[in-house]
Amino acid sequence: MPTLGCVSGTRAVIEKYNLCIQKKFGQNFLIDDSVLSKTVEAASVSKDDTVLEIGPGIGTMTQYIAEKAGKVIAIEIDKMLIPILSDTLSSYNNIKVINEDVLKVDINKIVQEENDGKPIKVVANLPYYITTPIIMNLLENELPIESITVMVQKEVADRIATSPGSKDYGALSLAVQFYTEPTMVQIVPPHCFIPQPGVDSAVIHLKCHKNPPVDVIDSKFMFSVIRSAFAQRRKTLSNGVANGNIGITRDQVVAALEQMNLNPSIRGEKLSLQDFATLSNILYSFIK
Ligand code: SAM
């Protein structure tokens, strides 16, 4: 039975270890049983699954995942938490904790070693200072992942769920659409954490596509086009891409936009995923 999804269990651990909560690592521990249960439920975790948890903290969500999963691999950067995790997770025999930075560790190698290369599920209450790089890394490296169910700042969930034309629309929205089908699971207010974050949070579920929804010759190239299109949001798409150091000139972008019957002075935020796929396929044909 989980012991930590409540104020008393979490306070007891903090006091026992005189734990200094590290703001620099984005440490906000969940204390709400229903939020934790609903998150793991949204991930549809079963005993057939190996789950990767990013940032187990003192082991709160880890306990909830371990109850349902076959195996949990938890990657935690803060070495001070490792002995605490040995204590709080001592009654489970299906958890492996790795003391590493998730942005530096080779997740592919972990999946090969721990799950024979078969797809895993990711479930986490993410550290908010690196939410976007973590999600982009998981998606763009095309790792064997079935789904990603994560707590993020509500503002990031809004950026993920948005459509062309909105101020929130950008590389993250497009990457999530290209690789997954996103759904919003729940909005989570600050009082569900110790310490309380300054913003609302949200749990999102990203079901990874077996095949991308658009045809792209080279997805890495398409994302370099997308990134340069949004790097300078106030610039036109053609200037942004030309300044992106990806070997494309302004004239080539203008020619491609004309082929697509789009205005050459259009901005990146107006293009859909399908538009970016077509644009990058045309640009690719110019340079290869
Ligand atoms: N899972 C716990 C919970 O729900 O209560 C804690 C979540 S807390 C928001 C984020 C966790 O991520 C912290 O334990 C923090 O130390 C860890 N973390 C921060 N940066 C990390 C990184 N680069 N790699 C791995 N873990 C990291």
C-alpha cells in the first residue's frame, strides 16, 4: 500500500531525514492520493508493463506505479534522495532506482537492458524547469515508448493542446502532434504538492503513434525547419528558416511557399503540421 500520497506520510519522511527540499531540482512532492491514482490509471499500467519514472523524489508516485506495474525504473538526479528512496520503497521488489540526470542518460540502453528493447511507458511528475527538453528528448529520439503520462505546468499543457494561429503554438505542439495523440487527464491545483508550486499543473497523456500522421521524407530535417521557424517568432517564416543555419536560403523558402500557394511573408505560427511536412519535403528536394 502506498504510504506517501498524503500530507502526514510526506511530512514524516521530510522530518525523519531533515530533508532540505531542492528548489533547483524542481522538487514539489505530490500529497494527493486521488491525483496520484488517477495519473497511474490514465497510463493504463498493468503487470505486463515496465514503466520509466523520471524524478521519483521521495518515492511517492513510484509507490503508486509499483503497485500496478511489472517493473519500475526510476531516474533521480539528486543523490541525497537515493538513501531515502531505499527506505520508502523497501517493501517493493519491482523497482530499480538510477541516480542520473535524465537528460544525459542513455534511455535506449536502459530499455534494451531492462525490458529487452520492448516499448515502455513513461509516467512522471516532471521537474518543471526542464519539462520541455525532457518531452522533446523522449519524442525526437524515437525511443521505444508506448505512452507518456506526465504532470506538467498547466501552461505547457496549453501549449501542447493548441492549434495554428495561437500564441502558444510552436515546436512543442508540433512535435507532440507528430509523435503522439495527446489528451488532458486532469488539472491539478498547487495545494496538491509540498511545497506548493506558484502555478496550476496538469496531467497529460500522450499515446505514441505507430506511424506519424503526415508523410515526411526526413523528420529530423522537418524539425530543424520548425525550430528555426519559431526561433524568431516576430520574423517571417522565410527569414527565420534562412537564419536557422540549416543550409536553406530565403529564396528557397519563398519558392517552396509559392509552390504551396502560401503567402511568402507568412509566419510559422500559421502553418499546420501538414504544411510543415509539405514545406520540409519541398526544401529537402532542393538540397538533396
Ligand atoms: N515524483 C515525485 C512526486 O511526484 O512527488 C517528485 C516529483 S518533483 C516535481 C521532480 C523530481 O525530479 C525531483 O525529485 C527532482 O530531484 C527530480 N529531477 C530534477 N531534475 C532531474 C533530472 N535532470 N534528472 C532526473 N531527475 C530530476
